Amino acid sequence: MPTNEILLNTELEDCLPLVQKGKVRDIYSITHDELLFVTTDRVSAFDVSLANGIPNKGLVLTLLTAYWTRILTAEIPALRTHFRTLVLPTEIPPSLHSRYRGRSMKVCSLQPFKIEAIVRGYLTREAWDSYQANGTVCGIPIQSGLREGDAFPHGPIYTPSTKADVGEHDEDISEEKAAEIVGLNYANRIKDLSISIFNVASAHARERGLILVDSKFEFGLNTATHEVVLADEILTPESSRFWKKEERRVGESTPGLDKQFLRDWLSENGLAGVENVTLPEDVVKKTGSMYEEAFEKLVGKNLAQTVESLNFKHRAHHENHEHPPGFIRCLLFDELETSINRDKDDLRELKGLIMQRRMKTGAEYEGWRKELGGLTGKINGALAELNF
């Protein structure tokens, strides 16, 4: 179950090599091509770290990322993500599982692209300020006569930025500059994927009473397959803005279920950009409650229920007792998850062989494709039974 304990520091160096300590996430190496992302409850805003954290924030961000991975890859078959599993690596002893389960995910290692992909659906906040000043958003001309809170008339717009090192500031850049940084083909692919992801997520959120206002995505390159892969957190209250549909205001600022409340508090108190600010308890509680409300609306069950499902799956695997009715479904899920990831790798390899004309026909490829389709159907059925 979620607790009020705040995890500010991970202590897994005796289990795995620490690769990077970020503002929010600590990254450990598992193998040469697999990493462990551990999301703490640390808070950063305006590119600086704050002194205290938000209880359960790491759980919300990690479990939402896992949830969105399943939604997006089902709707966008060509999308690849770095997410592999929520199952902790064997190097972490059982005594630490309760501390790190649900806030840790195994991911494939990628070469990160040094840009951030930002998609905006509505004219608000810094986009509104820029539009008022010069009729543009990140250098893109926008038609006149719009009000704060209006949707962009021709659909979401793509506004990339630099991906600054820790302690430095991201800067808005043009699509041309993004192409200079990562290469034209990769830049185009990142843009196309970002807009597709945003559109799928927007429709999903709207069905659940939320409006996806804007979001930031990060991508990396799989150097073995040369594929562009979605990385890091996905569509969380930290990387995105969400409005409740019934609270949307046109012509004025709309409150959201995201990090904006915390940013506003810092700005209003003259603390934006100040290191090691200690947030008052009421700000901590309200921020945490908004994160968890966004989680519940998107996922369809609350954080406590989701964590208990995760704990149950763990117990079913590790405790030696007569298994409750859900055990087989939980076991099937893990087996299928591993199997389908393996077959996706095989499928990509076979596609490569076909492209290189190293196979006389596509018969073998078709056999793998059909098998993968069958596995996909099974795992979707397992997911439906598990209701997550």
C-alpha cells in the first residue's frame, strides 16, 4: 500500500552500479543493454531541486508510465518504448522489494537524443504569454483572435526544445535547429511520433474526463536496430498538463491536475529558481493529492488499489502457499510479457534480414508475424483480466 514515507535517496549501490543521479530519478546498470530507473519522491521545479518531496510521487510517475506504455503501443503499433517490466532485478534482495517495488522499472539502454519533444494542444501559460506578446508560440505564427484556453485551431503544435544538462536551462528551438542536432530523418520521426502519441493520449484522457493540455516526450536511439524509441516518463503530471473537462475556462487560466500548482506557489512567493526550498505541508499534500487524482482518473482505479495488485502479484510468485484464484493470471502475465518482448526482437531481426534480401521469401517472417499476433491477443486478454 502507498505510505506517507518519502523516498528522497536510493541506496542500491551494493546491488547495482549507479550510472546517474538525476533531479528525480536514479539510474542503475543491470547489464550492458538494460538499466533500472528508480523514481524517487524528490521534487524539482524551475530547473532546481527542492528540499522535501511528495509522498508516493515516484509510484504515480512509474505506474502511469507503465500504464501509458500499454495504451500507446496497442494504438500505435510502430511505436517502440524503452519500458520492459516493473519486476525488480534479482540483484535486489527481497528485504528491499517493498521499498522499491512500483517505483522502479527495467528499461533498455538507449543513446538519448539531445532534444525534448513538446506538443501543445491549448493556448495557455507560457504559450499564451508569447502569443499575447508577438502572435507566435515558440516562433510559430498563430492566427489572431484566440483567447487563453483555446485549442490551437489546426490541431496540436510541435515545439521542440534543447535537452539541457542538470543545472542548466532548456531552450525552445525551431524544427530546423532540432534537425541540426539529431539529424533530419530522426527529427521528423520524433515529431511524427510525438504528435501521434499526443493525439492517442488526448482521446484516452478525454474519455476519462480530462483534457491533455500539453506534454513533453523524450526519445532515444536503439543503436542495434536504429529505431527511435520513446523513453523516460510518459504523460505524467510532471511531464504534462491535465485539466478537468468541467473546470476548463476560456479567457482565463484553468487550474490543473499537475505540477503547475507547485510552480505557481513558488512564483507567488518569490522562490522560483531558488535551490533547496522547503515546501509547506499544505502544498505538499495538495500537490500529492492532485497527482493521485490524475492517476485515478486516467487508470480507472486509485493508487492504493494498483499498488495492492502489484504486491499481490509479487506475493503470488514468492510465497509458498496455496495460490488464490488470480495466481495463474498473474503468472501468465509475466510469462507473456517476457515472451512477447522476445518475439518482438525476433520479428525486428527478421524484418532486417528481409530488407537485406538475405531470405528468399517472406514465409518465415509471416510465420513469426502470425505467432506474434497470437501472443499479442493473449497478453491483451491477460491485461483485461488483470484490469490494469
